[in-house]
Amino acid sequence: MSSTAKFRKLGIVSAVAFAGLTAANAVHADNWRYAHEEYEGDVQDVYAYAFKEYIEDNSEHTLQVYRFGELGESDDIMGQTLSGILQFVNQSPGFTGSLIPEAQIFFIPYLMPTDMDTVVEFFRESEAINKMFPKLYADAGLELLQMYPEGEMVVTANEPIEKPSDFNNKKIRVMTNPLLSATYEAFGATPTPLPWGEVYGALQTNMIQGQENPIFWIESGGLYEVSPHLTFTKHGWFTTASMANKDFYDGLPEEDQQLIQDAADYAFDEIIVHINGLAEKSLEKIKEASDEVTVTRLNDEQIEAFKARAPQVEDKFIEMTGESGKKLLNQFKEDLKEVQSDKE
Ligand code: 6CS
């Protein structure tokens, strides 16, 4: 073969190899879809964009983020994830509780501590969160990536709430899981389960007289405009979770699974920084925006009156979840004891 012919052949071989490599890269560069339940700049959005940043900085993949309303309500984005239209979803146990009853554990009042350092350590270290929940989510077709806190729950109502009887004859909106209804029943209210999209209008038209949410959401969703009396009851934290469709996740190469886990860890760390001081800043914004708002912080004695009603909700949780819920609750309590003793 002449040298020109040799070079021509080498050129063809390289072109084929290059085309092959490009094809391999192209196959590997996917565009994944991720939906969450909140608006621009809210906690779940900050988490989603940190997750996206990590994925895009460390791979050829891209991530498209959809916010609240772009693809429907929380239950819609979960349905789309389970059917494989979306690869990732962020849904809060407040809604997932109707699919995975054990996820309702976050609605047993006064189970979680309210001080942020303890809560954060609990999410990082807890065996119930990091070992038991992934199995429960897997049984529902979901790869649980991260559970994380968004903020302390605060009640808003048409009047300040100081004692359980102040809840009498008030319809209080709850997310759509039955245990949260049991909590508000125990507190003396009439629980009204509603998807997020209906809450502002229902408060505005007095179809409901109150609701609960973390302060940043009360500010960003403008809830204080239509429900101006804020009460810090210290009964729980708003928790949420990021997850993937399990079939999609299981079908990925190990390298991509690791990338996703690392992205979830990265986003968790970003969120812990983001929520530090967020409630205080949001409360300041609310006070600046409205003269009507009142803030009630229950004292220990007032809290006791609500706390005394928690055991009946715990019983209800066991009734709804059986052995599996009992085991989870025991582990949850053990994990909490451990992080609390670390803090002493
Ligand atoms: O109350 C709700 O339904 C909403 N609350 C928050 C903090 N995030 C999303 C959720 O849908």
C-alpha cells in the first residue's frame, strides 16, 4: 500500500473512531427533568438549582427544573414521576403520606425538636431517615435521595391562637395526608385537606380560617395578607424530600448513580446554609409589609396544653402504619435521643 493510501485509511479509521466516541458521548448526555412544589427562590427551588449545578458541572447531563404550577399540583408531579415522564421529583411528606403512610411520622406533633442545629444533625445522622425511609420509598417505586428540613411550622389564623379551645369552630387547612388531619382534630380544630393551589383563595374567602407553614412560605406565598395572626406553637418542622423514579435510577450506570447521590449531598449542604436565619429574615419582611400581622409565641405552659394531645396522634400513626410504623417510630425516637444527648 502506498503511503498516501495508508494515510487515507488511517484518516477513515480515525473518523470512524471519532464518530463512535461522539455517539457514545451523545448517548451519555441526557436531559433529565426535575419538578418541585415551590416558587422561584424558595427552599425547594434553591435545592433543585444546587442539584442541577452539581449535575451539570460534573457530567455531560443537563437538568430541566419545573416549579410549582408548571406541571400541576404536587400530586400531579408525583404521578408524572411514577409514570417516568419526569426523572426526579421533590415532594413533601405532607403529600407523600397518602402514598407512603409511614412518611406521616413528621406530623406527630412535638416529636421533632425545634432548635435548628439539632434538627440538622438529626437529618444528617438519623438511621430512620437515612436507612429505613429509602426502603419504604423503594417499595413505592421511588429512589429516595434526600430528606431535608425547610423551617419550623407556624400556624396562621384569623385570630391569635393561644390555647386548643381557640381552634374550636375553625377550619384549618392541612396538606392531604390523614395523620395531619388527626393532629388538628386533636388540637381542637376542624381540619380541611387542600392542595396548595387552593389555600390562598380559601383563606381570602373565609372558607377556611387558618393553615400551617414555615415562615418563609407564609411570606413568599403572601399568606399573611389573608391570614395575619401568626402563632409559634413549636409543634414541628416542615420536611421535604427529593427522589428519583426508581426504574430510571436502577437503569443508570453506577457512575451516574454516584453523580446523583453526590448532587443530592451537595444540595443538602447548600440548603442548610440557605435556611439558616431565613425564618427571621422572612418575619421581618412580613412585619414591614403589613400592620395587621400579630406574632404570638406560646410559652411553655401554653405549649403543654397542645403537647398533652400528641399521644393520641402517635396512637393514630401506629394504627395507620402497623408494625412497620412502630419500628420506624422507635428508631426515630432513638435517633433523636442520640442527637439530643450529643448536644448536652
Ligand atoms: O403548604 C403547602 O402545600 C406547601 N408548603 C410548602 C412550604 N412547600 C410546598 C407545599 O406545597
